[in-house]
Amino acid sequence: MRRPTVSVRGTPARATGLLLAALLLLVAVVLSVSVGSRSIPIADVWSLVVHRDDSEASLIVHEVRLPRTVLGLLVGAGLGLAGALLQALTRNPLADPGLLGVTYGAAAAVVVAVALLGPVAPALQVWFAILGAGAATAVVYVVAGGSRATPVRLALAGIAMTFALYAVVRGATILDRSALERYRFWQVGSLSGQDPDRVLQMAPFLAVGIVLALLLARPLNALALGDEAGRALGLRAGATRTTTIVAATLLAGAATAAAGPLAFVGLVVPHVARILAGPDHRWSLPYALVLAPALLLLADVVGRVVASPQELRVSIVISLIGGPVFILLVRRRGVPRL
Amino acid sequence: MSVVPDLARRRGRRPRRPGADGPRALVVGVALGVVATLLVVVSVATGEFSIPLRDVVDALLGGGDRSTSYIVETLRLPRAVCALLVGAALGTAGGIFQRVTRNPLGSPDVVGLTSGAAAGAVAQIVFVDGGDTAAIALAALVGGAGTAVVVWLLALRGSDLVAGARLVLIGVGLSFVLIALTEWMLTRTTLQTAAQANVWITGSLNARGWENAVPVAIALAVLLPGAVLLERRLRVLELGEQVAVGLGLGVRRAQGLLLLVAVGLASVAVSTTGPVLFVALAAPQIARRIAGTSVPTPVLSALTGAVLLLGADVLSQRVFGAERIPVGVVTGALGGTYLLWLLVSERRAGRV
């Protein structure tokens, strides 16, 4: 089949692009600390972050804006990388971080725990979510055939598991009011109003996931050539698949546990990264790692400004702005092969 | 973009005649028909008032007392028929979407149809009139089909065949915009209106009558034969663009016709019940696996979709009590676990 030509740039161009993306991320971080119902001059951001005092501005920065910004950074990075890993693994452009049952595994664990055990402390809730995400993914992996799983079987097993768990979540929330109460706020997917402790709880999971993901770039490149060609290049296909799934589950599970499901970032940013950086994972994974939190934070900032003094939810903003831009990119630049 | 799972297995084989998938497919088709009939009987005869089978038959033939014939002909039968028809339409459409985009996760969502229909219906409920069910259905139809056309036009490029990946990604991009618009509309209205819109978005067979069944019946009567007629071209198309062109197929036109059939079926179905989750995605995959065919054929996908949706409706009404659990949730539970089980047994049988 003829494919739209995708220009593959040289290393200098791709490095420059990555640098620009990193600058964009820096701008997003500064704006995220500065902009809000009480705005803080950009010039003061740095000194306020470094020197904590008793002023109102310092209180806002350290109690509200910084935790929210760090959460956005971590969640964005987690979802962007997890989506990129799963798209590479299943070679399916529709793959998102929730594909292997992570999102609803986490949701089902939280909802069932609340329904059976009564109110669960927020600190425990994160653990339930991560355990649920891990368990769901593990079952999907085994059902799909373990280390011999094909991309198609992984995708199908994941989507079947997702819908079965979705039914569990909906059933439990219809039958149990307290579960609904918990789930209602979690499922919105938001960076605001989250417990600052969650950021600390999820950080280790994300750190391990990010390191694993970046180490996987080269094996995933080999895997993209197919199992046999990959083997000739010294690839251990089964081990690569297993590691990819572990990394994606850590990243998506921790991000989802902390901020709820955020659909757009994990599905679309990896495509944008590939359109900009080409199909080489050594470039597209770092691009996704930097672009995803930048977009998430910028959308969050826009949401605070446009509906001021109220806030427009980050998921709405990111889809309304990101959707058309994404369509334009796909039309202009074509889709690199997965 | 991924290749069809068993392309390697099929490679070198000539495209088979439609319906020539062997005796197993025929047996499965007949069995699905029997199950569908049984489900209709169960659905009509049981409920808050059980009706003996003889009275059901009487009522259907025009006899019986008035209350029985009211329950059978006005309440239960139209609902069961709606479930069968909508399930069949979604199953057929899903199969075509999956094969044209070469993606087993394909469904009407990939051309933004479901989110377009939801946006149309919610706009009608929120801004115009939530009481007019016919207008809601029309708004959903226009929203769904219109979105699909826009996605197709955006995905066109030169005179090429529209690549599956480009279609899917543009559909995804537009879907996100429409979902965000729908959510925004829901925040602009009263709680009561939002709740009503939410019921529509979840998909429901409640209070569906003959007037709802007729449009789906017409769409199926016209488009299902269309899908069967196009089956041969679809099989050629699945061999790859260059092979298909070499065999003299007008690829762009064939692809356009196939998508037209699928969009027609799916948008009428979705406008009838709202987007019922998972039927379009699961039915073709289940059909392919139980019938042992290389690709999901239109008729088997239709039958599987019909059984899945009616079975889920009967289950949700009889087990959980009327109207408590939306049918889309039960299709997820039924279809999801069954598909998982099929995948496991396939692996055991060594047909991975």
C-alpha cells in the first residue's frame, strides 16, 4: 500500500525540535504557577518558589499552584509515554493508555473497595487503584497469550477487559451510593483539588516507568521490524513486550490513580510526537515525554483564564484546542507508520 | 498501522465467494437465528406479568384478550424487535468499519459517528426541546451521519485510497472536539435536562415502540443486502490497494460505498437507541471466532449483534429489574467476558 511520505529529519533538526518542546514545557510550568484567580507576576515566580515565607503569594504558590503544576507534569509525562509505548507495542493507532484495562482496572478496584469496605482513606485509594490497574493488565496479558501475544490479540483482550470492568464499575455505582460518590469526582479527570500527598505517592512509580520506557526505545525499534527481523538484530521479543507492558502499566496506572482518566493526552500526543520526530522511538519517546505535560499544563492554564472566575475543565479545553490542531497535523504531515 | 491479523494465513488464497465460508458458518448462522428467536419468545413471554406461550401466540395472531395483546404487541414485542434490528445494524456496520480501516478496534466511533450523534441529540435536548423524541432522533441522525461525512472529506487526499490510519486518526480528533462540546453543553443547562441528556447518551431501549423500529428496519432492508453485494469488492480491497487496482477494482469508489453502507446503518441505529456501547466492536469479532471465518461476514455480524443486544436487554430487565442498569452496561459485561473467554479458548486450542 502506498503511504503518505513522511519526511525524516536529521539529528540536528530533531534535537532542535526537542529543545523547542522543552522550552514550551518551561513556559507552561511558569504560566501554571503564575496564572490564576490571583495572578502572580512572572518575574516573582522563581523567588517565590525558592524562598518560602508567610506572604499570601507564597502560600498560594506552595499550597495550590506548585502541587497542581507538579501533578500536571507527572500525569502528562505518564500518560504521554504510556500511550506511546502501547501504540508501539500493539501497532494500533487507536491504542491509548487505558487500552490494556489500566483505567477501568483502577476504577473498578477503587469502586469495589468502597462498596465492600466502606469509605477508604485517600492514601489507600491510590494503592487500590494501582493494584487494580496492575491486576487487570496482567490478566489481559495472560489471556492474549503471554510472551507470544500478538498485537491484535493484546488490543482485543484489552478492550474486552475494559468493557467488562466498565460494567463492574457502572453496576457497583448504581447499586452503592457511597461508591458513586467517590467515583463521580474521580472519573472527571482533573488536576485541581487533588491531595498534594498523591504527587509524592505516585512519583516513584512514574520514575521507574519513565526510566524503563526510555530504555525500551531501541528494542521497540527492532520490534517494529517484526519478530523475525528483530531477532536477527538481537531482540528478545517476549522480554521486550513484557517490559513494555510493565512500564506502561506503571506510568498509566499511577497517572490515572492520581488524576482520574484524561483521554486526549495519551492517545493524541504520541501521534503528534511521531509526526514531528519520525518513527524512531529514540526520538519519539522523549518528544512524547516533553510534549504531553506541556500540552496538559497549557490547557489547564487556558481553562483557568477563559471561564474566570470559574474554571473550565482541563479535559474540555485540551480537546477543543487540541482536536483541530491534531486534525490539521494529520492532514498536512501524514501519519508515520506504526 | 497494523495489518489484518491473519493476512499471513490468507495470503496466496483467492478471495472467496461471499457465503462460501464453509458449513460451519452456515451452522453457526442457523444457530444464531434460533437463539435470536428464543430470546424474542423469552422477552415477550416474561416480565412483571408472565404470559403463557399459547396466549403469546394467540395475541400475535390477533386473538387473545385485550390486556394480553396490549402487553405483547405494544410494550414488549416492539422493544424486542428494536433490540434485534439495532443490534444487527450495529454488528454489520462494525464489521465493515473494522475491515475497511484494517483495525480490529474499529467501530462507528472511528469516523466520529457516535460522538457526532450524541452532540446532535444533546444540542436538541438542551437548546431546543427535550420532549420531542422524533426531533432528538433526527438531530442524532444528522449529527452522526454529518460528522462521518466531514471525517471522510477531511481524510481524502488527492486521488489516493483513504488510508485506514488517516481516517481513524481524523475521526478520533473530531470525536474529542465533539465530546468536549457535549460536555460543555451539559454544564450549560439545568440538572434535570442534563440528566435526561445523560440517559440518551448511555443508550437505552426503554419505551421504544413500532415507530422507532420502522426506520431501522428500512435501513437494514436496503443496506444489509448492499453489504452482502459489496462483500466481494471488500475481499479484493483487503488484499491491498495495489493488488486491488491491478485486479481492476475502482478502490476509492468501493471504499466510499462500503463506508456509506456502514455509516447509514450505524447512524440510523444510534439515532434509535442512543449509542449502545460495545455491540459494533464486539459482534464482528465474536462472529468471526465462533464461525471460524477469516473475516467477519456481514450476515453473521448482524446475527451476532442482534443476539448480543437482545440478550443483554433481556438479562438487564429480568435479572436487575426494569430500567435499573442501562443495556449498554450489560452488553459490556456480556460481550466483554465472552470475547475474553473466546480468546482464552482459542489460545488453548493452539490457534493463536
